[in-house]
Amino acid sequence: MAFKFCPHCGRQLQIKPVGAGQRLYCDHCRKIQYRNPTVGVAVVLVENDRLLLVRRSGSYAGMWCIPCGHVERGEDVREAARREFEEETGLKVTLGPVFSAHSNFHDPENPTVGIWFWGKKAGGQLRAGSDAAEVGLFSIDDLPEQMAFPTDLMVCEKLKRCLASDDLNHWLASCLAAD
């Protein structure tokens, strides 16, 4: 949804060339109205070579994804990842390194930048939470057919390659010690 009116003064916005592109601009306030992507966070948790996924109950209802959510204004990305993961799965998690990062363009009106952290279970009780209808552990070779996000499939492909590598556990152990 594009703004038509300035959120500061209520006057109609104009289109003005700025830099290499066109931007909505308020001549009265002299402010550009940016439409930048939001930041999403997700946690990749693997137990016994099985990936934890949630079946969504909000947007993309019925489809599966790696537990994820949006970073709130003023919230640290790592804290957001922990919060969203616990809200959706009931589990507390220790975060390791960034496992993957991608631009998400599957919804052209609401682009996001996604950050997938590696996680390790730290407590809690596994259950479907606020935005999840169901939680489950899946073999990376037998994922649900209805995955919500193309970028999750990219992360799963990377995970599949990493699980086949003998170096993954050593790398993770050194990274998780720093959290």
C-alpha cells in the first residue's frame, strides 16, 4: 500500500526523483516517505537431524515454515528471534551464528530482509504458540509439501548440504560458545 498523504501533516504526497529512483515526497514537510523492507528473523533448530517447523495459523495459514517473525522498532534482532521462537514453539533457545540471510520478495507489497539464526534448545515445552497451529520435527529430506516461503526452501537446501558435512558440528560448537 502506497501512502497518498503525508503521515506528518496530512497533505497530498508528490512523486519526486531522489537519487536513482522516485520517492514519495511532502513539499510542505520536506520529508521523503521511504518504503523500505521490514526485518524478519527466524531460528533454525535441528534435533537428531530433524528440523523444527511450524504450521502457520495467521498469514499463509496451513503452510509450514521455519519459526519466524518481525523485529519490532527498537528491538535487537537476536532478542526478536528468541521472542518469536518462544511465542511460536514454547521453547527457549540459545542463539548461535547467523545461518543465512536473504531478501524476501515473495510478497512484492511487503518485502522483508530475513535473518535465520542457528539455535539450540535451552528449555521450555514444545507446543504450538500464538501464530502456529502445529509444530513438528521433519527430516530435511522429507519436508512438508506446503512450505510458506521460498527463502525457507533456500535455507533448507543449505541446511541439507551442511548436515552432510563433517565440519558443521565443530563450527557450531565454536560459534555457540560465544552467545
